[in-house]
Amino acid sequence: MRLRSLLVLGTATLLLVSGCAPEPAPSPKPTASPSASVTPTPDPIVDPESAFDVTCDDVAAEMSALVGEPETPVEPVLSLLPGMSWIPGPAQHMFQRAGGIACSAGVTYERSWEVVLVPGAEAVIAGATERQGYRGEQARCEDGSCSFEFPDGDVLLTATVYEPGLGSADTARMEETMRRLVASAASTLHEVEYLDSEIVGTPCERFITEQEVNTLFGVSDARLITDFGGWSIPAEVYEYVNGSRICYFRTSASEYEGAAYLMLTMLPAGAWAFEKLDAAPVEVEGAYAAKASSGEYGENILDVRVGIDWLRFVTYDNGSGAADPAALATTAVRNLTVGHTAPQ
């Protein structure tokens, strides 16, 4: 498995929340040149191959034996419970893009779980440690929850479990299961094809600039934020393994107050995940496909496929309704496929 640059930045639905550190100099391989255009692929759209034989069915069986049947179906994506606004959509599939799996069930902190397995443990841990996002192996249960984070060979496991009554006495049996899962993945580890994308490592300004956001919103104070507080394994995978970016535009008045204009997240070579979206098809000029939906807090969400890549545009309800992100998406698609227009 070749590793690409990736980040897991944390932001709340409207406010930034810890989850990632200041964005370091990008180091994905390969990086897209500023003039590169997105090229389509004639190949069929298929799910990425896992680098090991453990599946979410295997994880679900182990978790059912530990805590019983889940209240919701097991999904092959990251849980939304951490509440970071950059996770919904493309980032939920980041571990599959990296040759791993993410499995989750439940929608409350009373009863839910998430188990993630990803290859390239040595590189992921080294990068996260450098950015203060990995502090050694974890295995603990207390106050109705358990958390685990440790490698076996070159596979890394991270997991959280919420279940009433869990406590320190449960740590050993829960850890035994987690170590069995990661050991099984490590024992079946094999090389897989890693589908490249020309947006890997692309800076936010390549998609859309502050000036373009100002123009489209009719404002003059839009500021691009790429530095966030905190770091984590998901941040490492999103930014440094996958080469994705979180592009957050809001008023320059404050990082935590005032208008939030746009959040752009992405999944390089993520057409396979885009196709699974259950949302209303819409037209976006220049895009291969687009789907519109709304968020829990009044956000307007526009998912766009450009070639093999998935981009998500989110605008926020700041009291008078969320802006239509269509013009933002059209601008970004044009910038990627044709290039930025000359300043007027």
C-alpha cells in the first residue's frame, strides 16, 4: 500500500471544534500541479479493495457477541457521533480509500460502536505522533464507554464502544476481541491497487478562492481557514494518507462568531462512494453528476462528482437561510477542469 497525505480536521456543525492541528506543509504523493485538470476515467466505478480479509460482517459478529445486537444496521462508514462537521459525506469513507474499513452502528452515546482498521500503521502512527495526534496504545473502559487504539504489524485499529454498564472490569474481554480483529487483519495483509487522483494534495485555492467566495456571497470579509485545533488518527488519514483538504470559508471577524460561508470537503477517487448517496439529482454545469440535500441544522449540501472525485459543498443557515451552493460548485468545477478565470 502506498500512503498518501491526509488530515482529520475537527469542526462542529457551525463552529470549529478540536480534531486537527494547524495544516502543515502538504506532502502527498503525487501532488497535483496548479494547472492540472481533472481527467475522467473510462473504467467502471467500483469500491476500493481492502488490504486485508476482515470485513464489517466480521466486526459486526464480534461486536454482537460483546454487547448484543445493535439498535441500527451496521454501516461501512465512520460514525457521525463525534460531531465534527467535516466528517459527514466524503470523510466517512476515508478509511476505505486508504485500503482499510470503517464499521459503525448506533446513533447515540448510550448504545453505539465504531471499529476502524487501516493498513500502513507505521506511517500513520509516525505522522500522527509528529502532529501530536497519537499518544501510544490505548485500551480502557469506564463509565459506559470503551476506547482502543493500537497496531498489530502494519495494521492499526481504533475503536469506541458505548454501552450502559461498561466499566474497567470489561476492559480485558473487550481488548481481547479488538486484538483478535487487528491480528486477523494483519495476518491477511496484502498489496492492493491504490487509485490515483489529480486532486490529491491540491490546495484549497485551486478549488475556490476567498475572492470568489466574496463575489458569490456578495460580501468582502470571507476568510479561508485551514488551521484547526487538535489532531487525530482520522485527521492523519484524511489529509496525509488520502491527500484530502478541508476548506472552510467564514467571516474574518472571528473563527467562532459571525457568518460561516462555505465548507468544502472531498474524497479523491471517491466516485464509488458518491454513487451510493441517497439524495436528489441536480444539474451543476461541468460536473459529471450532482446531488442536493440538507443538513440537520439547516445547511444546504451539494455533492458533486468531477471525473473520479467527490466534492461536497456545504453552506450554513446564519439566520436568514443557507445560501444555494450551486454557484460555488460551478465555480470550483470550472477551476478544476478549465482553470481560474483572469481577474477583472
